[in-house]
Amino acid sequence: MGNFFGELARKLAERWVGLLAVPGLLFVSCAWVGLQLRWTYALDLRLLDSKASVLGISLGNASGPAQILTIVALLLAAAGVGLIVQALTAPLRAWWLGQWPTGLGWAARRRTRARRRRWTRLVERRRELQQQYPLPDRTPEQQHDIDTVAHRINRLSLAMPARPTWMGDRVAAVEQISLDRYGLDLRFGWPRLWLVLPDHARAELTTINGQFAATIVTGAWALPYLVLGMLWWPALLIALVTGLSAWMRARTALAELTDLSESVVDLHGRALAVALGTAPADSTGPLTLAEGQQITRQVRKGR
């Protein structure tokens, strides 16, 4: 047990250093630079060197306890900023997934309608092309035109848009596809499906979900830099680069996560049906619509 707690303490220390201390120290350093240079002398390296020299001399002349207290205060400030950023990850995740606050409900509805109109126009265009170029006589060029429109549809949303953001629609599409294709309501069925998944499938989902969570933490770090940008304009560039890179990586990670989640339903939905007694143990293949609807009735329990 001593070895276990020692290893746990080491992992917690590594996590603190990685998620709080190092980025927090970097932000505190930038904040000090911003306080010294402000907007007017934002890139004045000579002034910065002078300020840093004065600070170094002051710390060097300070007593030992004063130096220790300065280091402790620096670490506490870094950890405090890190904790604030951790608190910001939840609202940022909700924003990216289209779960906007009630006060912005009008904006969410407006954006969702706009995305839905665009998606519907593309679907109608694809149907027009399919009718205009029937299969028996369709040329490769005509098929390419149809595939191009289909790609634009899927790039916008895999199902009719239901949320104001691309990431939110990506998650909602998996739920809608599962309901339409298999009759399975994942909002209630997913926890049960998770329990019957093989270890390798759960490990893959956990890994990719961890990657998505890490991008949210990175994106949250852009927010304090955005505030610092009011004092020191280079912080605005840091916020822009950090936020944009995190957002792009989050889209990639979420696309992989939703693709894998949809694949899990395709490959292991029957395992859930067998576990719940909806299908016989020797049955194979993907869920049928009737089986999925029966599972939904079971797991919803009238809710």
C-alpha cells in the first residue's frame, strides 16, 4: 500500500505540474511583463531588461525567508490561475458543444436555424442531382458532382443540425443516427452499452475523450490571456493562437470520438441486446430497429 500511495502522489504531482504549475508560471510571468511594459512599450526589450535587472537585484538583496516567501507566493499565484482555468473548462466545453446559457437562447436558435437551412439546401441539391443523373446512365463526372455535394453535407453535419455549433451537431448526429437506424436512444442506452463493451473499445474511447478534454483545457488558457490583453496587447496574440489551435484540435478529436462512438453502436449494440435479454445469446449482426426500440423502452423505464 505504501508503494501504491507513493506512486499516486507522484502522478498527482506530475498532473499538478503539467496542468497548473507550468502554464500558470508562464502566465504569471507574462502578467508581470505586461504590468511593466503596458501597451505603450509592449515590445521594448531594453526596458524589460532594465526592469528584470532591478527585480533580480531586489531579490538578491532580500533575506532568505523573504526569498522563500516570494517563491511560495509565485507558486500560489500560478496555482491560483491554474485553478481558475480549470473552472473555466466546463463553460467552455458547453459553449463548444452548443449548450449555450438560457440568456443566449435566442442566438442559439437563430444560428441553429441558419445551419439547418444551409444543410437542407444542400440535401435538396443532392436529390436534384440524383434525379437529374439516374444511376444506369450516370457518368463518373456526374457522380463526382453528387459526391461533392454529399461531402459538403457531411462536413456541415451528419444529420439535420440541432445545435448552434459544429461540435454540438457532431454529438447530436450520433444520437439521431442511432435513434433513426436502430431505434436506440443513446441518452439512456449509452451507460448500459458502456458496461458491456470490451476493454479495448473502452480504452480507445477513454483515450480519445482524454484528448478532447485536454484541448478544452488548452482553450481555457486563452481566456486569462484575453483579459491580460487589455493591459498588454501581445497577450491578445497569445490568446488568439492558443484558442484557435485548441479549437482546431478539439474539432479533430471530437470527430474521432463521435466516429468511434457510432462504430461502437454498430459493432456492440447486439451485446447490449443480449445482456438485456432482448436478443438471444447466439444472435449475430447489428441491432434491428425493433430490437433497438425494445431496448429504448427498457432503459427509459417510462421516462
